Amino acid sequence: MSNSLLTRRGLLKTSAVAGAGLALPTIFTSGASAFTNDPTGSTVTLGFNVPQSGAYADEGADELRAYELAVEHLNGGGDGGMLNTFSSKALEGNGILGKKVEFVTGDTQTKSDAARASAKSMIEKDGAVMITGGSSSGVAIAVQGLCQEAGVIFMAGLTHSNDTTGKDKKANGFRHFFNAYMSAAALAPVLKNLYGSDRKAYHLTADYSWGWTQEESIAAATEAMGWQTVEKVRTPLGAGDFSSYIAPVLNSGADVLVLNHYGGDMVNSLTNAVQFGLRDKQVNGKNFEIVVPLYSRLMARGAGKNVAGIHGSTNWHWSLQDDASKAFVKSFGTKYGFPPSQAAHTVYCQTLLYADAVARGGSFNPCAVGEALEGFEFDGLGNGPTLYRADDHQCFKDVLVVRGKENPTSEFDLLEIVEVTPAAQVTYPADHPMFAGGALGACNPGA
Amino acid sequence: MDAILLQVLNGLDKGSAYALIALGLTLIFGTLGVVNFAHGAIFMIGAFCAVTLSRILSLSFETIDPTKVDFLGNPATIKTPYVEAWFGPEFGGALIDWAVPLAILFSIPIMIAVGFIMERGLIKHFYKRPHADQILVTFGLAIVLQEVIKYFYGANPISTPAPEVFKGSFDFGAMFGFDPNVIIYPYWRMVYFLFAAVVIGAVFSFLRFTTFGMVVRAGMADRETVGLLGIDIDRRFTIMFGLAAAVAGMAGVMYAPILSPNYHMGMDFLVLSFVVVVVGGMGSLPGAVAAGFLLGVLESFASMNEIKSIIPGIDQIIIYVVAIIILLTRPRGLLGKRGVMEE
């Protein structure tokens, strides 16, 4: 047996000294700065946390393109894009508060743990003062929680679950993207006009946070106008072949199929449904219809011709003809050769909104930024007049109801706008039961 | 009754895909003794052969149409596929429409070549290594292949429709006296099932009724003795690897309209196919086919609402539950032989 030189007393002494040594830098920094990652040099670092691998990598790539474009515009490069149309004029094209904007990127892999790890690394190693991104509600909620603890601002990307600004809302988190409730509120009247008020709906729902809230929202909104919900079936995420879920639909007496799916699941379930010939069938004396409440152009491309004539909602679409949308499409299209997706649009807006809030608040301190964003009313970012509500940090703006085009003229021209639903119609009280259960809490400046 | 019939039908096409992949897996295992975790990736590459041929046929030249504008307001470019320009819009259009069935011919040489390169280039060097090493290296290979496909084709699924004539579904119920629309089955899935039956029949006949097949079967039973008889069994086994790759590849091609191909689809099928092979019995070809259909049908049953309401989540674990029960009662699987993987 070998004798260890380490004694209990020695170990305690060493640990105490080492512990004090490790704590020392933190003591100094916390004295020197009032908040996490206060940018002291001539640059400021933003952290773009997007899926660069995994199922949503294409969305992540489009988000990253938009982030790079936003940084270019903030630093005074390019044609300025929506900076020219944005109603707030606090940004001058010289970075943020005169500091040149730099960025680091992380790969969320569309997994909550990977997303938290990459966000943590960007905050701790790269000194990112703000984290933004996400292409899934599970990821967004996880990263939002992390940013709240770390004391940095989180500007959510593509996240549509009610929970992000509902029961999981955080003081340091802000969402520009619309949510499941808004989709339902915008879609229901259009569906009633198209298909009448005597319909039986069958829901297929992705079995996670976003799917549940969307199912709840759509069922509530359609039931309120007289529809019946025949069945709600949860499907495992990434089920691949949905035929065994689709096959019983016709037999159930339902005449509308609601697909609460996104990404690859949406592509596959919709393709399966069309293959089964559901849309050519007559049930209860009516044409069978399919609804995809959350549409994305990138996904529509995967589903090909199957989207034709199918209704859904979207946060923004490149074919909008307002000056802001046109400026953004021109800027993005000239740089990359194709129009931006709704994911690209929302993250570009979020970057500008953050920078503008810093400029108006005069500080990178998350609490000052939060204060500047809360209750902020703006226009000129492609969605018409918009409010960042103070109660839950959710943006309230117009919602687009869209339909898959019958005869697309190009590979981007897949959706057409059926109706622009005004913000007032999709606004709900902050204490709405679908959003109950959480509290913003106090802002955390960290450090 | 109607719901049960419906799910049996439903399980058949999924079962066909499992059976085709598992057939190739067990063929490779039986001949070369290699546990090939890259087999799912071969299925995926097959599906991407369909995507590739459909893209090749849709290759277009661009002309400027000054009367229309693109999304930036510039004169629009109109794309005309070369095949339509060469063979006329009717025949050219039909070629593009039939891209998936045509891709079978296109995929066979490609898949055999992929199989050859994989076997000669990498897997050959691991024959004498433990199974754990083989699993690691083939699993690594699967990830590499997957990432290569993602690099070229992106991460989102790519719509690859079946020919227009196979659109819609056949009303089985009406034929057997049930109400209309109760038991419907898409035409393309019927095609898939028939296709799988033909391929499985062809592989069995090849092994059963040809001299080559006889030698291969002899080699599977006793490789050493066949070698001592002066037969170059290694070369034949390499050919079998190519054949197994072609079977999985064709399965992938035909599956493309059912499941829009994405880079990850191979992994999704691989795990289930392994369960199929184990349940069927390692190295047993009929076992793999029988287990493929059995598990496909059971999986469909488990996703019925009536069953899910009794045992929630059963649709996601049914295959593994059945696998455990079968392995506990028949440790060698349904049709497994004594001595395989037991040394």
C-alpha cells in the first residue's frame, strides 16, 4: 500500500486557499461592473444561438444570415435595410452606443441541453451581453431560463408556444414572434368563413410544449365558433411515417384535420394525409379539409405540391408590400439571392429592437434594456404598428393568414396571403388562463 | 373490425420497409459476420438517389421573361427543364413525373458501387475484430454518410412525389362491403408492398435456385470448408454485400414518396431494423422478413386510439416490448439457428 502525503487538515487548508483564489476575480469584477459582460472596450459581442445541425438546421442557417445582415446594418454597412424604415431613430449606423457590434454563434442542435451549453459558453467565454435565437419552443424556454439566471437579455427567435411568454415567461426574455393563441385567433374566423360553423375537427399534435399549447388554442377558438373537436391524438416527435395516425381519421366522422406539427413532422404528416387522398373525400356531405395552423415557407418547400389550398398562419411573409418588408426583402435578397423566411425576419427584428433599446436606454444593463423594451410601441419592421407588452414581454402585431398556392411561379412563391388579421383581434389579456401560471419576476443584471 | 383491417394494411408497408432493410442486414451478418450499423445509411442514400434523379431530370436552362418580375423586381427568369426541351413537354414532363420508379434503375449500379466501396475500403479490415469494433466503425461510417448528405442536400425533408397516376387511395372497404372511406389505402403504398414482395422473392430465389446462391448458402453454413474446396468465398461475399446494399437502396428509393427524404431517416429505420433482425433470429433470412411484417403491423395497432387510451405511449415502445417477450421466450429469436453469435 502506498502512503498518501495528503492529510485531512492539509486538504482543508489547500481547498480554502484555492477557493479564495478562485473567488477573487469574481469579487473584483462584481465590484467593477454592475451587470454581466459589461462591454468595456470599443466592441460589443452578441451571441447568436441557432440550430446549425439537427432537424431545424435550414431554419438556423436562414436565421444566421439575417443576424449577419442585422449586424452589418447596425455597423453602418449595406443599404441599412429596415433601419431606414424603423420608427425609432435612436440607431445611427455606428454600432450600438458607438461600440462596433461583433457576434459569436452557438449550435443549439434543436436540443435544450445543447442549447443551454452553447449559450452558457457564449456568455462565460465570449462575453456575450445578449443571447438570441432558437428554432423550437423547448429550446427557447430552456435558454430563456438560463439567461435569466446569468443576467443577460434573451431575445427569442422562432418560438410559437404560448408558454414562452406564458407560464415560462422571464423578466430577461422578450419575444417578437407570434404565438399559438394568436394563430388560433387569426385563423378561426377565416376557417368559419371558408368551411362554415358546423364542422368536426380531428387534431394530430406534436407531443411537446408547443404542440400542446397550439392544440389547446386552436380547439378553443374553433369550438367557440361552433366546431366540434372529435379527437385529439398526440404523436411522438419525429414519428416519420404518420400513416397509422392518419388512417383512422376518415373513420372518426371528422371532416377537418388539424395538423399541430412543425418542421419535418409537418412535412411528413401533411404528405401522408394528401397521399391518403383525404382532400378528395367527402365526409358529412362536405369536402374534407386540412389545416396547418403554423406555416413556414421552408417547410412548405419540403411538402411540395401538397400544401396547395391548405390554410395556416405565419408571422411574416416576404410578399408583403409595405415599405419595411420591401426594404428587408431587397436587402436580404440582394445579399443572398433569395427571399428571407419568417425565421430570418423575426431574428433580424429582434436584433434591431435590442440595439435600439440599448441606445434609447443609454446602457447595456439588462434592466435598462428591459425597461426600454417594456411597453415600447414601434412601426416600420414589416408587421405594422407593434407593441412590446410590459406585462409578459410579448409583441402584439398583425398576424397573416396564408394559403398554399395552387400554381407557384417559383420555388419561393409557395404561400399567398389570404388575410392580414389586425393586432386588436389577436390581443388577449395578460392574465388569460392559457398564459397563466408563471411570473416575469424581477430583471436580473447578473454579475 | 374495420379499424383492425385498416391497421393491418397500414402495417404492411412499414413492415415491407423493415423487412427489406432487415433482409440486407441479416444477409451481411450471415455471410460476412459483420454487424453493419451503416445499413440504415444505405437505405437513406437510396432515398436520395430518387431525389438526385428527380433533380437531374428537372435540370433546367433559364430564359429571361421581360413581362414578369421576380421577388426583387428584376425581370423574371423562367426555368425550362432540358428534358422537356429535348423530348417535348409531354414526354419530358412524364419523365420528371416518373422520376421515382426510374430511380430504381439509376440506384442499382450506384448502390452496388457504394456497397463495394464500403466493404472493400473499410469493413473488410474489421472482419477479424470483435463485434464491438465493427459496430463502432460502421456506426461512425453511418454518421459520416449522414453528414455528407446533409452538406449537399440540407437538413429539411425534400418532397419527392410518386407519379401522378398513383395519387389518391384505394377504397378496400367498399370492395368488402364496409362503408365507403372506412378502409382506404394509398395506391403508392400498395405498389410499395408489391415491390417489396417481388424483391424479397427475387432474393430468396437467387439464393435458392442459382449455383452462386448455393455456394453462398454453403459459405454461410461453413465458410472454412467451402474455402478448402477451392472456392473464392470472399469474392462472393463481397458481391452479396453489394446485393444487400442494392436491396436496401431500392427500398429507400421506393420509400421516398411515403416519407420525404431527410438525412436522418436511415438512423430512424436502423434501430428498428436491428430489433427486427434480432427478433427474427440473427442470420435467418425468413426470420427477418417475418419479424419485419410482424413488428410493422404491431406498431400500427399500437397507434390506434383505442389501444393508446388503455396504455398511453404504447405506440412508442411496442416494438421493444415485443422484442423483450420474444427474446425471453425464444432466446434465439423467431427462426434463429443454434450457434449463430453464440461462440
